[in-house]
Amino acid sequence: MDEQRERILRAAAEVLAERGFDAGRLRDVATTSGVSIGALQHYFETRDTLFREAFAWSIDDLIQRWRAAAADASSAWRRLELLVTALTTDPTLTRRCATWTEFCASASRREELRAGVHRVHTEWQALVREIVHQGVQNEEFHPAVPADLAVGSLVALVDGCDMAVASGSGLTAERYAELILGTARVLLGVRA
């Protein structure tokens, strides 16, 4: 991907987090990215196309970072810890949470966004499921509930924490990580 196009997509993701899908304007993206509206239109025919592609770009970037964060760990628990650390220490945590919350809300009103939201949710759930199944196979985890229920619970908790961060509730990154890992320890029967 060319550098200017990526800069525009990154700027559009920022605008989405700040203003939302319906209120974001090309002018906002042009200002944030430092390019003209004409340059935006060279890459993207419409505002909606730009914002949909910015969301897809954000998704791909996020999924790649999640997978990379948990790839080289020696144990399932360590993979989960690294994944949660990557999730909660992201320097763009508030923006990421706001963008995710905004797109979930927008997808409830705009059918064309639903596939992207579904893809993120599916990828995230698959990654957590992969870690949980590895831990069960290696006998690191002794789930207190069926493994799929544990996975679903952890995914729902992450969504809830993302909403809390996005809304400015005061949930810190440290507390976010503590909630996820503490709950995972209980659900998965991880011994201290």
C-alpha cells in the first residue's frame, strides 16, 4: 500500500473515533492527514467508501497485531498474557476502543458495516479459542465451564471493557488487563 493512502486511512480511522461514521467529513480527514480533499477523492470515490475502507484497514492492522503479539509464547497462558498486554497497552487504546464502539453502533444502523464488525469479532474469538484449546490440550487449563462458554465470556468482557474505555469511564489499561486475566484465570482453571 502506498504511504499516502495509508496515512489517509489512518487519519480516517482517527476521525471515525472522534466524530463517528455519520458525522465524519472529508474535510476532517484531509486536515488530519495533511492532504487535500482532491487527493482524498483520487484514492476514494466517496466519503462512505473512505470510511468503510478505513475501518477494514483498521481491522486488518488490529488482527495482525493481535496475532503477532501472541505468536511466540511458550505456553497458552503466556500467549494469553501477551495478547492481553498488546490489547491494553496499545498507545491508541482509547481511539481503538472508540472506533470499535462506534462501528458496532453504526453497524446496527448500516447493513454495509455489519460484515466488517462480524469479521473482527470472529477473528478475535478464533484467536482466543485457539489459545484456550491449546491450554486444554497441554493441560495448563482446567476450565470451570465448557471451553466455548469461557471463550464467549472472555470475548464479551473485552467488548465491555472496550466500551468502558471509549466512554471515558475511567477504566485504566492496568485495570482492563487485570479484569481480563483475573476472569480468565478463574474461567480456565489456571493455577497460580
